[in-house]
Amino acid sequence: MANYPREPSRSMTTGRLTREEAVTATEVVGKDPEMVELERRHRRFVWPATAFFLVYYMSLNVLAGTSPGLMGTKLFGQFTFGYLFALSQFLMAFVVAWVYSRWAATRIDPLATDLREKLLRQQIKDKEVSE
Amino acid sequence: MSHQTLSLSLFVLFVILTLGITIWASRQTKTAADFYSAGRRITGWQNGVAISGDYMSAASFLGIAGLISLFGYDGFLYSVGWLVAYLTVLILVAELLRNSGKYTMADVLAYRMRQRPVRSAAALSTVGVSIVYLIAQMVGAGALVKLLLGLEGDAAAILAIAGVGVLMIVYVTFGGMIGTTWVQIVKAVLLMAGTLLLSFLVLAKFGFSMNKMFADAATASGKGDAFLAPGLRFTSTIELVSLGLALVLGTAGLPHILIRFYTVPTAQAARKSVIWAIGIIGGFYILTTFLGFGAAALVGHEAITKADKAGNMAGPLLAQVIGGGEGSFGGDLFLAFIAAVAFATILAVVAGLTITASSSFAHDFYANVMRRGQERDEQAEVRVARITALVIGAIAIVLASFARGQNVAFLVGLAFAVAASANLPTILFSLYWKRFTTSGAVTGILVGLFGSLLLVVIGPNVMGPKGLIFKGSEPLFPLENPGIVSIPLGFAAAWLGTMLSREPASEEMFEELRVRSLTGLGAEQAEAAPAAPARSSATRPSG
């Protein structure tokens, strides 16, 4: 993993940003098109993905409660629909995790790194101006 | 050699091994960042293995195998829920949390809030969730030691719980986070190896036919085809939904899992560690099929409930049968091995839980509330954390002696409900809701925490004919797992507390938090490998 560039130190106890960092960070939100785009991408993926896996997962427990007959239907041999549906949850989790990490690596990481470096440069400039 | 002697020898060997790791690690623990966060030098895959070690507790190994062996299909629902829960962690929480916090869960919750009230509430809920979780681990450990030493009776069970509890607390107070991380890594490898071996041998018994295993398990259970369908443990849809919500939302509110993300250097490493954890944990939970159905078919209902009425000993008994049965050398050897693995499992989880709860108390309550974050004294903070570990351990031992006889997976399910109710609403609102306020955070945590605990106490497992108190009357709350009521309650309280207050400072800082959590600007850095000397100058929080 790449190391972040060195930064000014901040509050030991809470780990909050220093005043300069906070000012730079706050100014950039809502103005910087890269930050707007980053938030938009994040929002558009994270909430639909969460809705998807929650609905898929909860349908297992709902069906187990409402339709034990359907869940107990043997599809082949002793393998019931319920057991195969439960196994499909594992597959679903693996696929969603894989899709998420692909998405984050291509759609989020480059933008986030760009933005972070831009903000750091901005801070250094602000500091020089104020000194 | 009798199986008592053999298992004891293996036990002692393991205890010495892990103590060695802990002592070695305690020499590496120099700064507070070392004690709490292993200096943020743990890599993504190491942390993934450690998360798995933290997560696959007595509930997963002993509890789920027991539930499946007694109730068939319904037990497997725990396996599914506990895996899918990692998607909540991965997608909504892990990376943003890594970028925003430093040592504890409260770092994120209190980021844009007034420090003292939020940190106090968060420390309380961290300790609360951890104690409920610890109770389950000690119940499992007690049952295990009782089986291994062939003890009979209630007094012996309580003694077993107390003895194991004391031993475990000792590890944590010496090892800190580096020691804990390594105990977890060693344990995860042991657990996976033991489970794979056991599953393979079970499958071999059935001529590598899962079909035959299912058929034999259904016949041996006496329930027939009903054993392969839902309904033997859970008959109410509401109970199932309640459990499902608690399991899938609880993980993202478990402080001992969340603080593991502070041990890695970057958000990308945090992501990678969840992916590793999902792979390892998912593989393990699929194998619980073999432990559970294998025990049902080969050990049988009667022998399982005779050893522990909640089924917690199904896995170790299965090992004994696979090895050649009671009294045979192979049986005793394999029982001792699996019991040692289970012991390691519990030890690692207890270590993770205790260090989390004590860190939160020392860092959030002692350093930030009692000392108001001034003139930070790292030595004192670590000392407070160690004392807290002893106190929390003692409380858990006492409560566990009342909870013995309950299934461990069920008990941990309660801890998940408490975590999802008390912590998750505040975590999500802090990270995603601009309008969120200190009042909202505090009411959300307190109502979620005490609401869920109260519903457990007035529910069927504590109150009424099947419970511990008021055996003559009906429980006031009908559900075993309170999730479906207490989780929405936690969210509603956090929302209401917010709407009844205004906090412009929190709204302003939200933007700072967004930039920091999404880009990693200003996130905590890894410390250089030979621990950097503790920085002495401390500034007061600027809020």
C-alpha cells in the first residue's frame, strides 16, 4: 500500500484535523467538482448495493418463516430448496464483495488519491501564504 | 493414557504456546498506539485473518454445530446471517471508519460532536456489548472444560467458567493489541485446519456423499425430512426476521471488529482485510454443515444433549466419534485436539473483546472525559485499560455462571442485537447524515443499549417458565431476539434526539469528515516499525 505524504500533526487525543486542514477540507466540499463527483459515485453504489443484499438476505429468513413447505422441497436427492437458497447467500456475498472491491479500486481510489494530493498541495500553499 | 490426561497435556501445551506469543508481544508494546492499534503496521491479509479469528467465536464453532445437530436446517441460518453481515461492514463502514478514527469506535462517533457526552455513551455501549459477548464465550469455555475433565454438576460448571475466565483475562492484560492480533492469527489457522480436517473425515464416513450424510442425519434425528427444512427451532416469522436483522446489522456495530480496522495503514488495506475475512469466514461457515449434520448422524441427539443440553459440545463429541469413539486412543486424541482448538478460539475472542472494552474505557472515558483530554499520560491510560480488563472479566464470569445451559450461538445473537441497536444507528448517522447532533448520538446509543438489554431481560429466556426469574408468569416480551423492535428503536431515538436539537458545529464538521473519510486526508498514519518514541506534547481537542 502506498504511503500517504507526510502531513502536519494534529490533536493527539481525538485525531481531528488541524485547523488549517479542516479549513481546506471544508472549503473544498460543495465547490470542488472532484469531491462532488466522488460523493456522487459513492452514494450511487453504496445504497443500492446495501438494499440489494439486505433484501436478498432477509428473503431467506422470511421464506423460512412463511413457507417451510417450499423450503423443505427436495430439488435433488436430500438437497432441499431451503439449503440451496442458503448456500446461494454465500455465493451472493462473495460476488458482491468482489464487485465492490473492483468498483472501489477503479472508480473510487484514483479519484480519492487525486483529491487528497490536491488538498495537501493546497494546504502547503496556504501555509506559505500565511507565513 | 486416559483422555483427561491427554487432553490436559494438549491444553497445557497450547496455553504455554500462546502465553509465549503474548509475552513476546508485550515486549513489542511500547506506545499507546502499539497497545491499542498494533502501531497500524498490520497488513491487509494479516488483519483479514485476525478479523476472522476475532469473529469465529465459540458461537460459530460450538454453538452453530450444536444448533444444527439438534434442530437441523434452522441452525444453519446463523451461519448465513453471520457471513452476509460482512457486506454491511465492507460497503458502509470499514473504509470510512479507518480514515476517520484513531483508537476506538467512539473516535468516529464523537468526531463532529461534543466529546464528553458522546464518548461516555460510546464507552458504556462498548463495555455493554462486550460483556454480553463475553458471557457467551465463557459459557462455551465452561462447558468445554467440564467435558474435558469429566466434571459433573453445577458447582463444577461454575468453577470451570471462573477458572477459564481468569486465565483468559491474564492474557489480555499483558499482551495488548499486538499480542491479541497474533493470538487471533494463530487461532484462525488452527480453527480452519481443525474444521477442514474434521469435515473431511466426516464426509469420508459417508463415502463422500453429502446426500447420504443428510439422509442419515434426518433419520438419526428422529425428525425425518423436517430436519432438512426450517421450523424445528424457529416457528415464528417475526422471530426469524428479528434474528436475521440482528445478525446482518450487528457485525457493523461490534466495537471489537471495528477497531481492527485501525490496525492497518490505509483504507485500501481495511477493504482488503474485509475481503480476506469474507473468504475465510464464508469457507468456515459452509463447513458448519458437516460439523452439524455430521454430529446429528454420528453422535446422535441423546449423547449431544447429555453432554450439554444446549448442544454446545456437538463438535468436540463428533471429533471423539470420528477418532474411534469414547475410550479409544484415536477418539481421545482427536477430542483433545478439537477441544484445544475450541479453547484457542474462545481465548482469542475473549482477548479481542476484553482489549476493546478496556481500551474504550481508558481512552474514551478516562483520558477524554475524566481527564478532559489534557496532558495525556499514556502510561496511566494503559494502566487503566489493564485494570478495566480485570473488572470486565470478573463481571462476565459472574453473569456467565447464570447463563450456563444456554446455546452459545443464541447468546452471541443477543450481543449482535445489542450492537445493532446501540451502535449501528449512531455510526451510520455520524458518517452519512449531516444534520446529526450530539443529543441524537447520545439518545440513540442509550435507548438502543438499554432498550435491547431490557427486552432480553423481560423476554422468554430470562423471564417466565423457560427463564431464570418469575418462572410462574409469562414473559412480558414474546421474542427471544429483540432485534426487530430494538434496532428500529435505536434508529428512531437517534433521529428524534437529533430533530429536537440543533448543532451547527456538527453540520459544519460533517463536510470535513466527508472529505477525510472518503479521501483519507488527515487519516492516522502507520508508525515506523521499531515503535516511535511516545510524543509527549498533546494538544487539546479543538471542538
